[in-house]
Amino acid sequence: MKKKSGFFGIIAAGLVLSLTLIGCGTTASNAPSSTAGPVKQSDFKVGLVTDVGGLNDHSFNFLANKGLERAKKELGVQTAVVQSKQMTDYEMNLTNFAQQKYNLVIAVGFLMHDAVVKIAKQFPDTKFMIIDSEVAAKDQPKNNVSSAMFKTEQCGYLVGVMAGSMEKTSGIPNMLGKNTVGVVGGMAIPPVNDYIAGFIQGAKSVDPGIKILVKYTGKFDDPAGGKTMALTMIGQGADILFPVAGGTGNGVIDAAKEKKVYAIGVDADQNYLAPATVITSALKGVDTATYDVIKATKDGNFKSGDVFFDLANDGVGYAPPIKAVPESVVTLVKDAAAKIKSGAITVTNTMPKGYGQ
């Protein structure tokens, strides 16, 4: 992992303030930290381009927009959002903001990598931020791209420990007794597989014999497809489902609620979607990363390159478990988090053989 200094330190400090520790887990604050009155609007303009999952994914697009809205309220920046309908829209949407001389253009998601590299070269005076993708120095000769990267294999590991421990614990309501869990991915791309790789490692660390079903829908905006896949997994004995699929995951949670089994949210705390169903969520601080890059850029402190977030700087974590999760299981998760932070446990983002096909 690369060391953080200067601008990176500012980002990490912001995340520490905005993520509230619950035991060794974290939950993102729902309210802006400032209680001041309205901020005078500035001439600084920020444009945000979502991926095809859109703002209603209750996931990383939703979180990026949350950070944008906070910046609008607290910093007085002018903001605009364009929701991409298809992947071929990415270049056009980024170009439109750059042509309108927006000071910072934010691209949400790994799938926009190539578009950002191309458009950033064409508009060297425009600053860009991309979430979940590294842009090499050779691909940004004008040093105008900042990349926010998250060690989500770590929070994936923790919710995997929770799932595996629950499978081994007797007396928990709504468990099917098949020692089986399911993972529904959107696409087999690094930001998705990082979560899944960690989840598999965590679950098997406490329950080596657990059966983990892993399938991909191929889309981030298909809740109906996610629900169908989840129902199939439930029929195969899965009683805890982990969707890593943007808006597609909403259908997975709906299936778990309908069949009275459990789900684990992703990116944001998704418990509000089904309070008795979503036992926890693997958290990624996209909202705070977005806000902090906006603030740094507005203040003249933009710095290109990679910014890494992990458990050590509270950039990833997990939401408070619901009461259905036994305290003994919560303790195991807390212990695992402490060991990751200390270096006693190393989590890799390499998918184990036999998964992710």
C-alpha cells in the first residue's frame, strides 16, 4: 500500500471524523458535520457522472451524490449530476462537463476508467476524480486525475466472518441449516471481486466447510435479475445473501426479505431497506472521499494519483449488526477487525480458485 501524506492525510482525517466506530465496525454519519447556516454560493463547479446503476442504487453512486450534496451545502459549490443510461454515455457525459469548464468532474466507478483517461488528456486544465480505479501516471501526463481506491477485501472479510459464524451458531431464527451462503455480483471486475474475495476468506476462516455460491448477473441496474438469482440461491439452501451489484442488489435484498432469510448490504448501510433482514453492511466511505476531494480541489490542494482507504484509516468498515446476530459472533468480528489493523491477519483481493467464473 502506498503511504499517505499531505492531501492523502486530509482525506484520511475526514474519514475518521465521518465514520462512527461501533465496536470495531463503522457506520457512516447520515448528517453533515457542519451546523452552520447557508454558505454563499461560489463560482466553483463540480459535475458528477454516475455509472449505469444510477443514483437509486443505494450504493456507491448514491454515496458519491451524498458527498456532492454535502459539498454544495457546506462549501457553496455549484453542482450538477448526469446519470449515465448506458456505458457508451460515459465519454460524452464527461466531455460535456469539461467543455462547460467545470472545475472538477467526478466519475463514479471502475467502468469509467478508459473514458476518464481519454477525456482527461483532452482537457488538461480540468481536474478529474475517479472512484474505484487507478489511473497510472503515464495515462495522465498533466497530472489532473485523482483516484479513490478502497481496500474492500478487508470489510468483505469481516462480514464474511459474520456470515460464517452465524452458519455455525445454533438457535438463530430464519437459518435454513444448510451451511450455505450466496453472493450475487454485478460484474466480475476488481471492485466487485475485491469484496467477494475478502468475504470468502472471512467465511472460511471460521467455517472451512461452508458452501459459498457465487454468481454474476452481468448488470448493476437489474434488480429483477438480482432477485431471480437470489431466489435460486435460497432454493439451494443459502440463508445469508451478499449482493455486490449496485442497484441489482436491491432485488437480492427484496428476495431475502420475502423468503425470511438474511442479507448483508454493501457500500452504504442498507439496513433501512429491510431492517429485519439486512444484518450488517460492508461499508465504503465513498461519500466522504468525494466531499474531501471537492474541498481540497476548491482550496487549491488538488493532488493527482491514488488515495487508498482501509480499516486502518477508517475508510472501510461494517455497519452495526442487528439483534439477530449473537453477541458471540459480534465479538469474533471485532477480534478479526483488530487483527487486520494490527497486521496479524492479511486479507488479499485474489479470488480463490473455483469462484468468480
